[in-house]
Amino acid sequence: MAAAPKNFSFNLTLIDHAIVNALQEALEHIMPEIMSDNHLLERNGYGQFRWNPIIAQLRDKCQHLGWLELNICPRGGWKTPVLFHHSSGYIFTLMNEDTFKGIQRRKDKGKHYLCGAAYFNEELEAQYEQLELALPGVSADLEECVYRSQEQLAQAIHAEVGEIKGHILVLFDTYSDRLLGVRAVRLTHSLEISNEEENWSHFIGMPYAADLTITPQQNDIEDEETLVELL
């Protein structure tokens, strides 16, 4: 068991800022404008619909970096955004904090794609506070669902399962139309938050220039120094 190191960092310079800015633009500007422009007072389906501008903003803000590939993983009637960082082999997915807490406690969590993503992570220690939650693990009868989710995530980014080296979950918290917090975490197989956690909330409200000319990374996954930086 372990506590999250206060100074831990994934060293995702620019990527972290771009993801936070995409969330803030979609949640605090685009969605309120849609409501206002169309004189909408009710918010039926609001939580689901807002993922459409989130995905659009992720595509706009992140792909110009040249380091990330954004694709969509179909899950029944739902489409989950998946970011792939080629130089490290890591995938990123995003989720609301409240949704995540609900999935953590599900006994049938193995059916959810998040377990498939978490199974790409190896040798992680859960935070002490997470161990105290006594979360259920993935039952043996649902392990096939986990492997199927891994295949679907890999197919979404046009890769093989073995090419994915790990998963980072970006969690965000909201109230009404305000983005309150964002953090990046890696999960154990039981969906406990590990000691690899970084707070990205300081990027909220920080100006981001999406039109900057960025030199694409040339990092190789075999470059040990680069891998150590990301992990």
C-alpha cells in the first residue's frame, strides 16, 4: 500500500494543458452557448450530450500537437474517446469523477471497458485510502469481458493489444457548467487509484494557444530516458 507522492508527474508537458483546456472549452463555453442559442431550459440528457463537444475539442486541441491520436471506441450505443500516445504506447480515456466512483464499486465491473483499460497497467500499488474502500475485484466469469474490452480499445487506435503499454485515466469534476478539477491517474486491476496520480487542476483557466506551431516528438518507445519520464 502507498500514498500518492505529492511531486509525482507523468511529464506530459503540453498534453496535460491541452486536455484540460479541451474540457473547459466544451463544458464552460460550448455547452452553455448551445443551451442559450436554442433557448433550452431543461437539461434532459445534458450529461451525455456534452461528450460530443468534449470529443470535438479534444480533436481540435490535442491532435495539432502531433503526439496524440484521437479515436473512438464504440461501446453499444456509446462512443468513448481514446487518445493514443505513440512514443510511449500509452492510451488515455476520460471520465467524470462521480461516474468513476460508481464503476469502482460495481460487482460486475468487469463488463465495463475501464477494466479492460486498467488491465494494461502492471505492478501498481493502490493508495492506502483506496485499499480502505475494499473494492470488489473482477470475478473470474467476467475476465473474458475484460479481454474483449482490451481488444476493442486496441482496435479503436488501430493497434494490437500487445502494443499498448499502459493506461492513464483523466478524471474531471464539474458543478453546473463549471469545471472544478482535473487529475490524471493510473488504476490497479480492481480500479483502485494507484500512487501514480497527478493533479492537473492548475491548468483550469490558464490560457492555451492551440495555434502554436509544435515540433512533433521523435521519441522512440525503446528510449529508456523517455519512458522513465512518462511513467
